[in-house]
Amino acid sequence: MRNLFIALAASLFVAGAAQAEPMEYKIDKGHTFITFEISHIGFAFLPGTFNDFDGSLTFDEANPENSSTEITVDVASIDTEHAERDKHLRGEDFFNVEKFPTASFKSTGIEMDGNTGKLMGDLTIKGTTKPVTMDIELKNAAKDPWGNYRVAFEATTEIVLADFDIDNYGLGPASSTADVKIAVEATRK
Amino acid sequence: MGIRNSRTGWGWLAVTFHWLTALAVIGLFASGIWMVDLTYYNKWYNTAPHWHKSIGMLLMFLLVARLAWRLFSVTPEHEASVSKPERIAAGIAQVLLYLLLFTVVLAGYLIPTANGNPVEVFDWFTVPASITGMDLFGMAQEDLAGKIHEYAAWALVIIAGVHAAGALKHHFIDRNDTLKRMLGIRS
């Protein structure tokens, strides 16, 4: 009897774990931001945003390592609140969007320890793909006021411009890297 | 020589408009070609575009005044020795020059104002943005306006070159007063 009870409890536990399978989420574009900051010749930091992107998110709350994400960015949507600078950034001196219209991030693994962890993935900019590790934080996962199950993440990393061939204009040594942040909100499908 | 045009010659205001436009176009074209290739640490990196835009905006206001003056005052007749085909060619070139002048300055204005920022004319005053965020043919406003600005500027200086060659022909080959009239010299 006692053994049967343990077996029953164990099977319930397994079933419960099986239920917490990876779920598909829809990225909430109004609350998702792909932003960067780069030093202006060692003075202030200049923020920018990529306004147009698309992506998918599979999230397993019980076993975060089963989660995955993929984001494709329309590089021409770069926005630094300055039309001439954006025009320059789209051109051959920087992103060359006519030849390389999209950039993408595809996750390859995730390690969580509590609400923080590491998100590994392949980052492609200007046709060059490099593995990157982003610091990730699960900001929240709960029901929102409108009845959706909503999650929020922030992932950050530092990118070396030379790794992706976007350093040729000669911005100077203080501007050789950019801090990139992806702040995602998504609702369960 | 009065301020107004007459049947036989240009008034000094039209002459001033003409040569200010010529000076501005040459300066703006040369500075435009030069400044787009300036490197980031060049000392002209910020100043050259600032002056280019400032003079360009002043040219836009000058063109409006110039066109109004042209439309509402007498246009001198051609010198008698100018042939019919030359008159037609000169007329076409002049209409194209006006169209291209306006195209170049308006397209230029639409670049820095594309996301709503005003254009600063030296440190005297600012011209606010009007049309912003336009997205045509899959191109952002500043990119499309930039291409139009560049190609129309090339067309403008080429046709201005033809226009100047015509004036020189009148002066040195036909030996008529067409060029002298635009220089304000009465013979």
C-alpha cells in the first residue's frame, strides 16, 4: 500500500513536470525594445533603438533551459533620434543595410540560477555570425491585468564593433564597443 | 540701372539674385561633394554640414523671392541676334534650372528634418521640420531625400554648365550683349 502511494505520488509528480512543457509566447512589440548605447568619443553615451523586428519565444518556466528564442531585426529601422546620423549608420560606413538588411539572434542555450542567468546564442550582424553570451534576467512571469500570462526578460551584452565589421569608420578607441539590451515582453499563446 | 527689369535689360535686383544663386550653387555643390567623405575626426566634420545647411536654407528663401520677382516683373527680350532654336533651348534650360534648384534645396531640407528636428541657419534662427517620417519605396525619408538631393544637384550643375556655355557663346562668338546684360553692364 505504502509502495503504491509512493508510486502514485511519483507518477503525479512526473505528470506535473511533464505539464510544465515549453510554451509558445507571442512577443509584445509595443513593450519589446532592442536598444544599444555607445560612447560618443569618450564623452556621453548615445542611445539608439531598432524599431522593426520580429521574433519567437518558447519559454519553459519550470525548466528554463528548455526555453529558446529567435529575433530578426530590420537594421534599416535604426533610430538615434537624428535623421542624418541614422542615414549614415545605414550606409556603407557602418551597417550597409542595402547589402545586409537584417541582423538576427538565435539562442543556443540558457542557464538560469533563480531569476538571473546566461543566454547563449548566435548573433549575426552584417552577414557575420559569432557566438555571444548575454546576461539575462527574468523580470516577471505572471498574469497581466487583461488575462494574459505575461513574461518579461532583459538580456544584455557588450558587442565589439570590429567583430562584425562595423568599426571601419573610425569612431575612435572609446567607441569600439556597444552595450546592447533586449527587453522583451511576451504573452502566452 | 534701376531695381526693376526693362524690355531691354535686367534690373539690379534680378542681377543680384542671379549671381547670388550662382555663387551659392557652386559653393554648395563643392562643399557637398567634399563634406560627405570627411572622416570623423576632421575639424570640419560638424562645421561643414552646418554651413552647407545654413546656406542651403538661405538659398531656399532667396529662390522664393527670386521666382516671385521673375513672375511679377517684366522679362527682358532676347538680343536680336539670338536665333529661334537658341531661344527655345535657353528657355528650356532656365525652366529646368528653376525646377532643379527647388528640388535640390527642398530635398536637402527634408534630410535633417526627417525625424522632426529643425534646421539651424547659422546661429541666427531655426527652420522647423514640416514633412517628417515619410516612408516611400521602402526607404526612410532621409535616405530617399538624400538620393534625390544628390542626383538633382548633379543634374543642376550640368545644366548650369550648359547655361553658362550658352552665355559665353553669346559673348565671345555671337558678340551680343546677353552676358553683359546679366552683369549689369550697359553698352
